[in-house]
Amino acid sequence: MKLPNVVGLVLVLLPCCILECISALQQQLQQFHIAPMQGYTNSSLRRLFNLLSPSSIKWTEMEKLDDIYPKTTIQTTQTQQVQQYQTSESYLLDALEKRIGSPSSTDYDNNNNNLVLQLGSNDPARLQSCVQHTVQHYINNNYIREINLNCGCPAIDSGGSTTYGASLMKDASLTGKLVQSVREGLVRGGGQSNTGISVKCRIAVFDHESEQHYPLDETDYEYLKKYISTIYDAGANHIILHARPAILSGLSPVKNRIVPKLDYNFVERIASDLSQEHDNNINFTLNGGITSL
């Protein structure tokens, strides 16, 4: 499978099969990404992946802003010890350290600046502040290569209504504001100029499985083209495109990665057309259904 203007692939790999794919991937592609596995991907697993393939791009799971950067002060009690976070910033840094490691740890250099921090949010102001604090403690120390806005994962608790993840594909304007917030957060935090901004999305979005149609038509194509162009104009030049539609209600996140039909030709067309339209300043990474070469 060869897709013009697609510079990378996202693979769902178990450790035992990574080594078989490394050499072939590096010969065919500029880069390849190891997809996060919910409930399993953590700093220890990424460290193993890094030993097997230092040049591969590692991802965090989608970190919801409400989980890592809450609006209010939180007080927790455990074994009669009380830990109080005086500011959201301190809570954020503690949450990030648990998820991706400490900037001062010896594991820091082992990531080779190949870590993508994946965020889920529908709040532009808080997203900007989150990115700004993250930059100051991580990106400026050459830890994170890219901030990714997740617009492709249907949330298990969303029921099609929560405006983060794949639901954002129904609102190009809000998605553009979120991307712009990431860009402004990078600037205000003094982030390195080579820190990337990317968006992970689907080729289409439907509220219910009964609304899904295959193959996708010209209306779907024009919608996705406009959506990605809005993202690009807001400041993201890397699109991770899952070659399946998203079903917001009625399918679990697991089934959303299996039931909707793959359409690699749709990805090839949109990548080719938009790359030409934007003078090859936008890159695409293919995602979905790739477990081997």
C-alpha cells in the first residue's frame, strides 16, 4: 500500500511484533507512529518501545483537560494524608509527571523528543493555559515533539453530545479556535519553534450507525476538505487521518475502530488534493486498521 503525500503510518502493535516492522517501515516512510493502547500505554511501555525503535513516534493516550487541568482546587485524602493543589498549574504538572514522567528524571533523554502529547478539550481558553504551562516545563526541555488535538475518538460517555473528541468534527469553527489556542499557548510559553501542532480526526462523522453510508460521497469529501482547511489555517500542519467514519452514538470506542468501513482511497484523495492546494505545507499520517505491512 503506497499513498502519495502521506508521510507516516500509525500502527497498533504489540511489543512482540514491533521488531518485524521497523526496518521495512524506515525504508518506506519518513516516520511511523505507535498508537497508544487505552489502559496500557504509559511511560514504562513507551520506554520499551524506545529501546526497540528509538526513531518511532510514541503517543500518550488522549488526556482530557478535565482530568489533568481542572478548573477548581482539588483536595484528596488517602491513608490520612491530605494533598491540596493550590493552583490548577500544580495539579497539571503533577498529572503530567504521573503520565509522561518528570522533566528532571533520567528517563527524560530516553524519549529522544519523539513524544506526542494528545489532548482532548472543548475549552479554548483553558487549553491555551494548559499548553502554556506544559511548554514551560516540558517542551522547552526538548521533551515533547508535538501537541495533538484529538478530534477522532468518540468518547464512551459522550452519547454524541459531548463536544470533545470526534464530536468536534461537527464544529469546524470550534476546532479552529482550539488549534489556535494550542498555537498561542506554545508562543506564550516560549515553546521551541520546531514544536508541532497536529489534529487527529476521522474521514467523516455520523450521529448514529444507521446514518453511515458507504462509499462516502462528494458531500462528505467537501465537508472533510473544508474541515481540514480550517484546521490548517488555524495553525496545524499535520493531520492524522483515521480512514474510518466515527459513529458518535451506539458504538463503543472499541467498535468504532472495527465496525465502520475503512476507505484508504478517501484518505489518498484528500491528502493529494490538500497537499497540492497548500503547496505541500500540510502533512498527513494514515491511521486505522494498520497492524502489519
